[in-house]
Amino acid sequence: MNGVVEVKLPTDLGISDFEVKMIVASKLFEQGKLLSVQAAEIVGLSKRAFLELLGKYGVSVFGYRAEELEKDLKNL
């Protein structure tokens, strides 16, 4: 199920739409609720670009699920 969520933030936070999307997507990825490819799609990035930015948001790239790692290894 896809949905739209509207969040009203104070304008003085200085946070861009991209940063809000990245914060949400990285946290959901960290919790195992999204695959990296799904999280990247939310943000509008390639999977690789999303994974490269995770550290900036305090999320380890090595936190993704075993089946996703196996799939990535098969694709190498």
C-alpha cells in the first residue's frame, strides 16, 4: 500500500524536502521496514547513492537484511 503523508515542520528548521525524505527513508531502512531499493526510490536516488549517504544520517550500510545481501552478491 502506497500513501501520502503530510508533515508540517517549522520553516525555521532549514531542512529541505530531500533531507526529510532521507531521514524517514533511512530510519525505515534501518528498522528493516524498507529494502534499500525501496528507500532509495522514496528519496529519488539510485540504490548506490542512497547507500553512500546513509552514514551521514547515522545509519550503517551493513544493517541491511541477509536476503538482500545474498541477492546483491548474486548480481556481482
